[in-house]
Amino acid sequence: MTYIVTDNCIKCKYMDCIEVCPVDCFYEGENMLVIHPDECIDCGVCEPECPAEAIKPDTEPGLEKWLEINTEYAQKWPNITAKKDAPADAAEFDGVEGKYEKFFSAEPGEGD
């Protein structure tokens, strides 16, 4: 098992999870974060820290797509180990349906 970031992170990109991760397995895209499944130690400390509730265990049904996305982009995007401010409009996008289709960006973030 590993933890993965799902679509509600898109355009919210809260970074509370980064501060508590003991193995620095988060990677930053332009408008979301992902977890590297091979680096995650399954400790679960990040899950309750996410205000958008976007972090889930990969054992939940229907998350195969998100495991693939996390795996792919963790190899392409830069590692991030320090919390930054969330986007100013993050709260407006929390819970919006269809975020992947509407807003996902494959562009990398800045990282550390």
C-alpha cells in the first residue's frame, strides 16, 4: 500500500502534507502535488493534514488512475520538501467536480 494524491489537490495545492512527511516523497506540479509510490513508507501522517482531503490510500476502490498519475509525475516533477503558500483562490476550487479534465497541468512546479 501507498498513499496517493487525487484530483481535489488540483488548483488547491495545500502543502500541509509536505511538512509532516518523514521521507520527502512529494513532488510538485504546476497546480498539484503527487506522492512517489516507491518512496512512500505508508505511514499515513500526510492524509489527515490535507485540508482538501485529496490524499488517499491506494487500496481504496477506483483510484488506479491516480496511482498511475502519481507514479508518472513523481518521476517528472521536482521534489518538494518545504511548505509554500497555497494559491490565493485555493478555497474556491476545493470540492469542484471534474478538476482533472478541466484544470490538470502536466507542467512541473518549482520544487525546492
